[in-house]
Amino acid sequence: MKHQHSIAAEPAISARPSMAGESASRYDVTTADLYRAAWAASIGSALEYYDFALYNLASALIFGRLFFPSSDPAMGLIASFGAYFLGFAVRPVGGVIFGALGDRYGRKFVLMATILIMGIASTLIGVLPTYASAGIWAPLLLIGCRLLQGLGAGAEQAGAAVLMAEYAPAKRRGYFAALPFMGVLLGTVMAAAIYFALVRVEDLSQSWLWRVPFLLSAVIIVVAIWIRLRLKESPSFSKLEARHQVKDSPLTHLMRHSKPMVLKVIGLRMAENGGSSIYQSLAISYIATATGLHGQIGAVALLLAGVSGAIIIPLAGMLSDRFGRVRVYRAFALYQLFLAFPTWWVLSLGNAAASITMLCVALAGVWGMFATQGAFLPELFGAQHRYAGVAVGRELSAVVAGGVAPLIGASIIAWATTHWGGKEGTILAWIPLAAYVAILSLIGVVTTYYLPETRGRDLDDLHDAVPATAATPAHQ
């Protein structure tokens, strides 16, 4: 059975016909091609989020003591999350570089490069000396590896989203484009499961065992490269090449025609990326420092949240095929907005079971937005600069939302501890932290009202998505 690559766009979106007389069969995608692409994208996503989940957990639990020793634990936490932020800060650079290469030389080429960079950087963290043995070189080397991680990750997830959206049949694009995000869950669950086992060690920072999860990245690299070597180029990019429509400077083309759309993508992701970083990283630190729930709590919460996400992500993709990208994304952003204060209040109580349950419930909003983006973001951009558009928009938002969120949150905790009275002040930090999540969620909700519905859009279209009434003439 073969899937036809594209269908006519729905009335809400302007669509333009393919070149007259061009043979469609040349670009058919078989079922085997489709699922091979899903595996290729998912394994890369698994490595990216395995790396980042490892770094999240390590930043929250041990990196402060290993690489940023300080007499004040709060300052050590801030320094640890500062290094975490640098990995996000460099992601737009990776997005710009590799996004442009993806639109110039193809999706497959870039996905091979990014998986190598991310995997090598993560593996190297597992062999770094600590501050006790190397002094200032230890945090500098850690930051260097973190920067390499960020460069590779800056285009990896964008490439996975673009690849699957361009491979998938239009009527089920939301579902298939959400599947690579199952790799996100796989990576998160793998990292959480490993830390769940390792935190049984009385003081993990004094054991070599913390290195093992990072060294295991090498295994994922081998699997991912083997799968991606067997992957075909995406049909949309193959058509661009055949028609000689590939731009020599996709980034210039993007900035000339799509700056407003990039800004809207940033606004859209404030809710999802900010919420993801806060709940998967900062919340774990808050539980440990404010309420005294140490040990396996954070790892268990992420493990169970990952399992729940395995249900939510494909469901959200199917819902976006049924009801549209905008409505589904907005619904999950509102869900996160309404749960912000209840979630942080429960986390402040210091009850292990309630905290784990509430983190799982809160992350459902993140998973739903995340899955909907799989098709939504690629559908917003024209074919000639789609990879660059998704990568630049995603990664700029990763800095202003995801990267800076744990750093701001850790600073809020430190400020509340100082100004609101020691331990009691630390616990009361849940109020401004909840307000922060609510603000990020509200930005995402508002942005959905400025975006067109894209469900069923023709991804061979050279123009960005616009409402039908604002359609522009097609390229000849």
C-alpha cells in the first residue's frame, strides 16, 4: 500500500497546485518509507531528550556539588542551571546554521550531522574530571560539552518535525508528525529510569556511577546512524531539487519573507517549552530544596509522566487531525494555565505521592502542545525555508522560554528564601513560580489567536500559511 504525499488544502488555507504534468508517482511514500522515517526521527529525538533529561536531573541533583561547589547550596544550584541555560542559549546558533543547511542540502544530511554532535558531546560529559580534581577546568569543560549539545539540538527536533510532516499523508499528518515526539518520551523515561536506579547510592556525587548514563549515549548514536543511513530524502525537498527551487540562502529568504511567522512561533512555544523546562527541572529542585523530598521522587515523577505522555502524544496528534491544530494547541495551553497555581500549591505541601501525581497531571499540557507542534510548525512555513523557519523559531523560543525558565525559577527560590524568611520563604516561592508558569501559558494562548488553521495544508506550497482571504499569487 502506498500513501499519496499531499492532498488539496482545506478552504481555510491558501493552496497552490503542483507543477503541471509532473509525475506524482515519482514522489510516492510507501508504508515502509513512512515508518522508517518515523523511527529515524524518533531515535534522534530520544537521544536529544535523553541528553537533556540527564542534564536536567544532574543539574538539579549533583552537578552543583561536582562542578560548581559553593558554601551556599542555592548559589551552587543557580550556577548549575546557568550552565544549563548556556546549552539553550547556543541552540538558536545551531538552528540558524543547520536549519539553513537543511533547506540547502536536504533534511537527511543535517539529521546525520546533528545526531553525531549531540551524541559525542553527551558521551564526553561522562568522562569529564570534576572540580575536585581539575579545578576551574572542570566547569569550563562541562560548559563546552553543553554548548556542543545545544548546537546539535538546535536543529535536531526541528528536522524530525519537518521530516515527518513532509513524509506523512495530509489527512493523518497530525498523528504521524506527533510520533517522533514519542522519542522525546523514550529519552526522558530512559534517563529517569537510570537515575531512579542510581539515586539508591547514598551520595551519587561521590560515586563514578553518575557517569554511566552519559556514556550510554554512545549506544544510541550507533542505532540512530544505522537507521538514518537507510532513510530517503523527504518528498517535499526532492521536489524542490527537481524543480530547481532550492534557495542558495534559505536564511536570507526566511528573514525577508517570514519574520512575523518566526515571532509567532516563539510566542506559541512560550507555554510548551517554558512549562516543560520548569516542570521537568526546576520543580524537581524545588521539591528537594523546599520540602525535603530527596532521593527518587524526581526520577519517579518524570518516569510516570513519560508513561502518561505515551498516551497523550499520539492522541493529541489525532485530535489535531480531527479538530485542527489551533484549537487543540489552545486547549492544552489553557489546561496548563488553569493548573499552574494548583500544581505548585500541591508541590509545596511536601507530600511525595501528591507531588508525583501532580507533576504527571501538569505535564499532560506540555505533552499535548508538544505533539500538536509536530505538524503545526512545519505547516506554517513555505517549502523553501521550512527547516530554517521551524529551527529558528523553535530555538529562539528555547532560549527565552525553556533555557531561562529554570534559571529565573532558581533565582526566585533564592530571593524568597532570603526575603520571606528562610525555610518558610523557600516554600512560599511556589506563589511567584506558579505565576511565572501562568504568564508563559497565557502568552501561548494569546498567540493562537494570531495564527491561521493549517490542517491539511499542501507542504509543496512555497508560501507561508495565510488565511484564504489573504492569499498571495503562486510562484510560477
